[in-house]
Amino acid sequence: MVVAPYYETLRYLRTVADSVAIPVMLYNIPDATSVNLDPDTVGKLAREQENIRYIKDTSADMAQAGQLIHRHGDVIDTFLGWDSLLLASVAEGAAGVMAGTANVMAADLVGVHQALTDSDLALARERWARIYPLMDTLMTGGPFIQGVRAAMEEIGLPVGPPREPLLPVDDAHRRRIAAAVADLPHLTVRD
């Protein structure tokens, strides 16, 4: 997985692709890099570089994901990295999702994906509605990585505090996470 640098982006991505004989996955995470790999640029790169075959799009932009899927799906497989877009993106035709929340609710996310794969939108929406409150709490209530770690602790997976420079979630957010997890008792791994 190759993150776009903030300068000489295309040259860098081409150089990386030219230097390896394995498939390359681009990682579009504009909130972290301040560089957005727009769909047409991604499509052009995938057409020029045979081994650029995948993209993890963490732009949180469903319109952009749709353009990647529909304009360039013939040359690149799109995986969404914005967890709360799982239902919409897989229904739209994404190859899949790379979800941090899978650390907390993997079986539930697989269940949503499987229902979509089976063309059972009603079941997918029902499953999604059940887990969405926790998803929403983790995606919008505070820092994401720290929130996922706090949720992992809540379900009985002792992962410890986040590494510097990240700080743990504050007490108010931890209480919101605990309440959302409590509504999904099947997640617990405690005896």
C-alpha cells in the first residue's frame, strides 16, 4: 500500500510501481496527506502502470468512490477505507472495505457484506442498522483510532493505550463508546 506524498505525487507513485513486480495498492487518505488522488488521475495511473491494481480510498467522499468504481473499475479495484460508508460502497460495487472497526465488530461487518453479496438489501440494512450506533460513535465522537482501541478494551480485548503521539480518548467519549458497546452484547469476548 503506497501513500501519496505531498509533492511530486505522480512521479513518486510511478517510480514505486516501476520498482516492484507485485501488485500495488494506492492509499488515498487526504486528511493525513493533504493530497487527494482524484478518480481520473487514479484511472490514468492504473492504465499506465500495469501493477497498480487497487486503491484504498479513505476520502470519505462517496461521489468520488462511485467515480472510481464506475469510471475506472475496469483497471482498478476500489476498497473503501471510511468505515461508515461500507453499506453504500459495497452496494455501489466496491471490491470491499478495509475497516478499522473490524477490530471490534468483524463478524457484523462480514454479515452486512455477505447480505449485499447475496443481493439481500433488506437484511444488509437490518444488520447495518443494528451496528450503526457504535459505528457512528467511533467515526464521529472523537479520534477514530483511539476510539477503536477503547471499544476493543470494552469488549474484552486488552490492547492498552495508544502509542505516542496519540492520546487516549477522554472520559466522556469512553462513556459513549461503552454505552454503544453495551447495546451489542454479542461483541464481548469476556468469559
